[in-house]
Amino acid sequence: MTTNTANTAYSATAPERAEIDALQEPAVVEFGANWCGYCQAAQSLIATAFARHPRVRHIRVEDGKGRKLGRSFGVKLWPTLIFLKEGKEVARLVRPANADAIAEALGRIDTDA
């Protein structure tokens, strides 16, 4: 499970949904694939937005056919970012086009920023 924003690779090992639901700290689960052009294009936007929210846990998960975690969240397009506060979804961005939208969603879960 990748939690470092500097590492842009998606982890093939996904946590269980119960583990995600039990998170107490603010977190973003990012679904995508390492070969996905949309995912690669979004990385600089995501990094820019996360720069002001270092305490938010960032979990990158490789998604695709048969991947349970992505299906449990209803992910259909990549990248999809799920913003969680105390394990509950607060916001979702699909193929984000600007860092401001990501920063706004981060602000909703990172109230100490």
C-alpha cells in the first residue's frame, strides 16, 4: 500500500475495504494504473495539491478487472480519488483537471491545514 506522494506508482497490493473504512486519519485513496495516460497526466496536479496537506494519507491502488477494492467504491474511470474523513467518503474526483479541485477536496478532509 503506497502512502508516499513522491512515489507515483500504483500498488498492486490493495488493502481490504474494512481497513480503509477503519481509517481515522484523513486519507485519499487514488485508483489508477501505471500505464494509464490520464493517471500519468494527473500526477503533477495531485502532487501540487498534496504539497499543502502533508498529514493526509495518500494510498495509491492499482485498479482493474477483478480488483475488489475499486469495485467496492464503484470506480469506473482512472484516476479516481476518494477523499475520506474517519473512513467515510466525503468527496470524489474522477480524472481531475486542475489542482484547485483537488486542493478544495483535500481541505474538506484536512481541517487542521
